Amino acid sequence: MIYILQETFKGFFKNKSMNLITIGIITISIFIFGLFIIGTVNLLNVITNAEDRVKMVAYLKEDITEEQIKNLENKISTILGVQTTEYISKEQALEDFKKDLKENSNLLSAFETNPLPPSIKINISMAFKTPENLKEISEKIKIFDGIDDVDYGAEWINELDRMVKILFLIDVILGIIIVFASIFIVFNTIRLTVLSRKEQIDIMDIIGATETYIETPYIIEGTIYGFFGSFLSTIILYILVEFISKKIPNIIFMNKNALFFFLFFGTLLGLIGSILSVKQCIFEIREIKKDDNLKRTLKKRSA
Amino acid sequence: MIEFRNVSKYYKNDWLALNRINLKFDKGQFYYLIGRSGAGKSTLLKMIYMEIFPSEGEIIVENFSSKTIKQNEIPLLRKRIGVIFQDFKLLKDRNVYDNVAFALQVTGEKYQNIRKKTLEALSLVKISHKRNSFPYQLSGGEQQKVAIARALVKEPFILIADEPTGNVDPEGTREIMDILFDINTKGTAILMATHDYSLIKKSIGKIIGLREGKIVNPEDIFKLDFSGGSKE
Ligand SMILES: Nc1ncnc2c1ncn2[C@@H]1O[C@H](COP(=O)(O)OP(=O)(O)O)[C@@H](O)[C@H]1O
Ligand SMILES: [Mg+2]
């Protein structure tokens, strides 16, 4: 084990420029991945905010009694998907309306009586804010006694839903491409560092080093690259987001958990990339030697 | 103990490099494998440490068989066989001592033994004084001595030498050959491939002739291959 660590250490300080390039490439690919994650997080945030605004309002008949209201509120609350309900009286509705209108409240003096109906505001839980569910809930409420009408902005919801679906599809496809591209890039970059020491691996193999002995230093090295790469790119991303958020205030960076995941992902990427590449390299070196190198045969025979 | 049983090897499926070889190598002997360049010497040697496998036939090395050996047993096999090459194959990034000690580290030798064994092997090939030098600071002959020390430190039962003096000056060549003879008298078998017949001391070893992948009478090789000055 001591030797393996020594080997790792040697490998690390041998090819300084190579190592820097490797870390740089890993940093960039993880940076792109990070940009994507931040984009997704912010997209989700925008969607959540938009969906937050989805409110259902049940307008009540004018002649409704307090008993009936209590009753209605109870019944509505038991519907699947309904979180809370809130009764808004005629007077309250007028107050709110006046507040919305502000200076223009004198418009209302055109009416002799209060034109606004009493209503029950219904908060729907997140999972039920799809066009289908909202429609279903509103239909259940409509048939209750004392309900005049139910409004939840059906058209707007449909539009939002379509947008969200499209954006999500794009996001997922992009995500898959980016994840595979980063694995591929990291794999190939680490492969280059391994290949650059092909001769050494070959010698170790002939002397009788076990695969574990040959591979472990490269795997540790690759994992460290992955860690440094993701660490660096996290810092760059953080600075970038800080900078952008001065211009667009609502942007969010990742929370601590996501940050941790991010480092974990980069390190894992390094680990998997190096395991794959070192195994593949050793396999390749052995295969080439075992059999047939056409070029070499041709060279020798023509010489 | 090594045995070739009807071994053939094709490269690229159609280039016959070894043709039905039957051979036995006993412990403690000195063997020369002679034949001109391209005869198949290296191919034959590589089969012993199982870098390549027969296309037909079977090779037995101690209790390993080319037919049944598993990838993870190959390091165990190679622990029992020392190999040296024309191009030395030393690790350029470490000094003489580390190059030799390395062979013990990778085969899982106990930490306490490594230093002692390494220094012993270095003094056996008379290179102890250069133990802190790097390969590029050494002559060809000296590098080959280090390679021999690295091969011997594992205490193999056989040392395989593939054109060991190909990149060594005449002075170094004599020293290397003396070391090989010396090692052999101490009990390690030697199998040396060469196309330089001037290295052969007929009184010491057995000679195996190889031409176009076939075992032939060595006298024929001396007559036909070496007489016309076809040394490379
Ligand atoms: N890896 C290889 N791929 C294809 N042909 C090879 C390979 N190695 C050797 N050969 C061919 O096999 C023959 C024997 O080669 P080799 O064993 O190296 O001979 P020697 O060591 O006697 O010079 C030669 O014709 C050579 O060109
Ligand atoms: Mg050869």
C-alpha cells in the first residue's frame, strides 16, 4: 500500500504540464455540467414561481348563509389535492379590490352596491397543478350547493403546462448529452495521461506487477483530478453566479447539498473515467503484444 | 522446468512465426537460442513468460499451463521468471536502486527484506556504487547489469535474456556474459537468445537452433546463417 501511494505521488509530480491540462479539461467539462445544473435549478425555480401563482377561486351565490359556507369549506378541504381554503367575504373582496386599484378606487363609486361576490380561495398542492387535475377539482367543487362558479385561469394554465413540458424535454436531452460528453471527455483525457506512461505500464506488467498495483495509482490520480476539477469549476461557477445575480437578482446558486453532490459527481467522474481508461489501456497494451501488429510485420519484411 | 508441446504461433492469423516446436528446458542449465533476426527467437521467449500464447499446442512452466492460466496468475508466473531485453526496459523516472527494489515491491515482498535483497542483487552484478544514478547516466552495459539485478532479485528459477548484449559495447558484453555464466553456476537456468555466435561458449551450454520458426540443427545455422557474415 505504501508503494502504491508512492507511485501515485510520483505520477502526480512527473508530468506537471500534462496534469494541468488534464485538470483544466476536467474543470471545463464539469463547469459546463455545472452551468447546466444551475440553469435547470433556475428553470425549476421559475416554473415553481409561476405555478405558485396558480390559485383556484370558487365564487359563491349571494344568498349564502354562514352555516353553508362552513359546510362548503369542509367539503372542499376533503377533496384530494386541496391544501387549504380561505373564505373571502363580499366586504373583504371589495377591500382587496380597492387596494389593487389604489388611486382609481373612485371608479367603484359608480356602483351603488358592492358588485363583488363572496368567494373561497383554494390552495392546491404542487403535484395537482396540472390542467387535468385542476379541471377535475374545479368540476367537483362546481356541483356543491351554493357555488356559483369556479375559476382557475384554465387557458393560462394550459399554456404554462405546455411550456414546462417543452422546456423540460429540452433540459433532459441536454442533460443526457452533457453527462455523456463529460464522461467521454474525462475518460479520454485520463486515457491520454495513462497512455503517455504506456511504456512504464508495460514494464511493470512484464516484471510481474499485479493489476491492482499497476492500476491503483492511476485511479487515485484520476480521482484527484476529478476532485480538483470539480472544486475549481465550482469556485468559478460561484463567482460567475454572484456576478450575474447583481444584474438578474432572482438567480439562485446551488445549496450546500447540491454543492456537495457536485463535488461528488466530479470526483466520481474522475474515478470512473480512470478505472475505465486504465483497464482499457492495459487491455490494449496486452492485446497489441499478444498478436498482430500488421505494420510491424510489413516493416520487418520489407527491410 | 519449461516444456513446449507442439507449439505453433501465427501472427495476424497467417504469418507462421513458430512451427510445431517441441522443447524442454531443465533447471540449472545454460541454453543458447540461436538464429538470425526474424527466426522467431523473441516469439519463443515471450511465450515462456506468457506475453503471447500459442496458436496451437501448449506450454508448461512449472505448474502453469498456457491452456489454463488465468490473467491474475500471470504475475505469479512472472515472479518465477527473470527477463532481460536488448533495450533494458528500465524505468526512466527512478534510480538504479529503485528500479531493482521495484521488482520486489510489485510482487509483494516484505518491507524489511527489500533493502537487503536489493543491495545483494546490485552487488552480484557489481553495480552497487551506481545505485543512486538514473538510467540515462549509465552506459548500455551498466544498464543491462541493473536489468539483470532486477530480474534476479526475485530469485527466479530461470533468467531469460533476449539479445542481452545487442546494445552493449564489447567490453560490457564480456562483463554481461561473465555475469550470466556466474549466475548459472549458482544454480539459475539461463536461456539466452542471440544472433551473435561469437558469444557462444560451446563447452558451457546447450545450443538450440531456430530458422523460420522451426527447430534446426545448430550446426546448420553456423554454416548457413552465420558464415556469410549475415550478422545484423
Ligand atoms: N507482434 C507481431 N506481429 C506480427 N508479426 C510479428 C510480431 N512479432 C514478430 N513478428 C514476426 O514474426 C517473426 C519472428 O519474429 P521474432 O520472434 O521477433 O524473431 P527474432 O526475435 O528471432 O528476431 C518475424 O517475421 C516477425 O516479423
Ligand atoms: Mg528478437
